[in-house]
Amino acid sequence: MADRYLHFTGTAPGRFLTRRLGLPQPAPLRRWSPGTPSLDGPLLHLTAGKSAATEELAALLTATGLDVTARAERPAGMVVDATAVDTPRTLADVHAALHPVIRSLAPGGRVVVVGVRPSADDHHQAAAQQALEGFVRSLGKEIGRGATVQLLRVAPDALASAGSTLRFLLSPRSAYVSGQVIELTSAAPDPVADWEVPLAGRTALVTGAARGIGASVASVLARDGARVVCLDVPQAKDELTRTADRLGAAALPLDITADDAAERIAAAVPGGLDVLVHNAGITRDRRLANMPADRWASVVDVNLDSVLRTTDALLEAGTVRRGGRIVATASIAGIAGNNGQTNYAASKAGIIGLVRSLAPRAAADHGVTVNAVAPGFIETKMTAAVPLFIREAGRRMNSLSQGGLPVDVAETTAWFAQPASTAVNGQIVRVCGQSLLGA
Ligand code: NAD
């Protein structure tokens, strides 16, 4: 399961050899751990042109506790305020802001371009703001050394809702997230008493939590203060109990496709649920011509249908409380498609449809957000089973030249789950190191 190549390129002879042969040079990524600084250096606050948001953004960045400055020799992060960009000519202000300093970004640095939603009424503004997407995705591909680049679109006058997202994007929690476009609504964030344990007093349930990504999600939500219930199939009961015990969580052995799954979940959380993470998933790969109906049906049932059924039932029953968060699991296969995975990719694309359609209604009717993570190549038992050459291609074909870790998906889920993330709704965020697939 370990990435031996990444280890090899971290040694002096490995670096020498791979450079000579023109092979990818993955930079080791820093993950978050308690007590370490979010950024290993100052954060540059840059402005493209003259922006009305400068002061508000400065206040927001300062509130993150980062060392915010207008000038630094070796910045660890850069935030570019591009909210005023509304024509191709003012787009040049983004170039003018970043061009002189981009080389000085520290390894593993963070770049966040802050824009606004492309307008439906002004096609010049829409062209310029959409242009930022191509800019950010290209910069993500060329920046190297483990750095990441994102575009954050805020609704007009809604910068105040961006706090939790800026904290996430400007920290090692987003180590494997790059080239993403995240759009915030204008919903007011719920207050956070303690950013170290933002989920204190909240109850979370994670499906497929015995191992892999689900176990890591459960662990990160527990670290962030949530009471966690770990759900997995009865056949995985021993592994499930071990994982739950390790986290001080409760275990719920249950097949999520069971007819009474929603009632059993509701019974396991009598006080209601604040965070529901649909992570359980299976693959049953075959090309369509060789795929029997049962392989098709089981994948769609576990990955998509059960998510629809339990979400509907738990929302309608009020089990997912106001202020609640639903996080589903898509995949880059659901965006790009994959040979031998018509069933899996269909189920994961279905998750994207579910999220986009339900998110505005769930917010309006229930006060609940609905988002999805779309993992790329994550080092788990699922990907360890992939044949060697396909595995190596999946691992390397992204801007960071390496696979992600379960914790990368877990940190993204935890950001969605935060009380302060009310404005993050209907988003599909890829945790894929800016994979070439689905780009
Ligand atoms: P995994 O196989 O290691 O873990 C999946 C867990 O889900 C297992 O513990 C399994 O027992 C459980 N599960 C399966 N069917 C279930 C059911 N009917 N009811 C309850 N639990 C059930 O997989 P993983 O790599 O940790 O993947 C987790 C999720 O992330 C899946 O939805 C997967 O499709 C998605 N994903 C993973 C990757 C990756 O690279 N690993 C990439 C994209 C998407």
C-alpha cells in the first residue's frame, strides 16, 4: 500500500536519479497535526486592482490567526482578492499581483484567489470571472513543490461566510486538494466557540467506518470534538468494533442497504444527528459487455440508492437536526468515467446529481447543507487491489505526483461538517491532487 517511489525520491540518490531521468518528483506533503502552525510562514494579502472588499478580507484573514502581511520574502501563502475583476483588462491585475511574487512561495505553499460568481446579467464580468478558473487550474499544474491553488467564489457581500473555508484552504488540512473552484452562498455561519474542537457537542454518523477512508473520517470528526457513531456491515463487526473502541465511538453493525436502515440509524442516535457522512462504497468492476445484472445492481444500491433512501428518511423524520451537515462520497470516476466501471461511475455521478439538486432545498426546508467529496487516488485497501501499472498511473497522474491519504478526504469532510461552513452548500470538492482525470 505504501508509496515506495515517494519514499525513494525523498532520498539523495533518488532525487538525483529521478531528476536525470526526467521522472516525476513528488514533494512530501505536510498534514495537519495539533499544535503545529497552519502555515509555515507569513500569508501575503494581495489585491488585483481596487477592491471594495480589501478591509473586510484583511479582517477575516487576521481572524484566522495567520501572520498576514502585504510583503514577505518567503510567504507560505498568498490570497489574491480578485473580486473587482470584471473585464479582460482588469484580469491583468491578477497577473500584476501574482507575477512578481509567485516564485517566492515556500514549498507546500497555498494560493487562494478570491473571486465572485460569474454574473448572469453581465457577460463581460462573467467572462473575466470565469477566466479565473482557467488561471487557477493552470497555475495549480505549474506551481509544483507540493503547493496548491484554489479559486474561492463568494456571493456579493458574503465574505463573512468564508472564514471556515479560508482556514481549511490555507492549512495542511487541504494538502491533497488543488485546482478546485469552491462557491459560497450568502448564508451566515454558525458561531464556533473553539476552532480546536469545532464539532464539540455534535453527533456524527459515518457509514463504511470500519476501515479505510471511513475510519479516518470517524477519527478526524472525533478529534474535532464530535460524538461519533461508526456504521459498517455486520460481516465487518470485529474491525468495526476495534475502530470504534479506538476512537471512543459507538459501533453500529448494519448493512446500509437494509430496508430498515434509516430507522436503525435514528434509533442509534436518539438525540438526533448533526453530521451524516455517506462513505460506504463498493466496486464490482467489469466492462459493460461482461457485467451481470447483480454486479450492476449491488454497486448502484450501496453507492447511490441507499444514500438517497436514508437521506430522505432521516431528513423527513428530522433526525438530521437544523444546522446539520450531510456529506456524500462521489469519485473522480463519476466525473471522468473509467474503463470497467460503468456501474461505479454511474453511481458516483448520481451522487453529484443528488447533491446539486438537494442542497438548496435541504438548506431552505431543513437548515441542512449537502456536499460531496470526490476522492481521486487515495491509498487504501480499495486502491491497493488495483493492478500495478494502473495503480502507478492513478497515483502519479496529478499535479502533486502522488496518491492522497484517507486523512485528506477526512479533513475535507470535517470542513464541510463545521458549524461555520453553512455557506458551503451543493459543492463537489475533489480530493485528488488535481488529477488529470476529470480535470
Ligand atoms: P474500503 O473498501 O476500504 O472501505 C469501504 C467500507 O464500506 C468497508 O468497511 C465496507 O465494509 C463498507 N461497506 C461496504 N458496503 C456497505 C454496506 N452495504 N453497508 C455498510 N457499509 C458498507 O473503501 P475506501 O477506499 O475507504 O472508500 C471509501 C469511499 O470512498 C467509497 O465510497 C469509495 O467509493 C470512495 N472512493 C475511494 C477512492 C479511493 O481511492 N480509495 C477513490 C474514490 C472514491
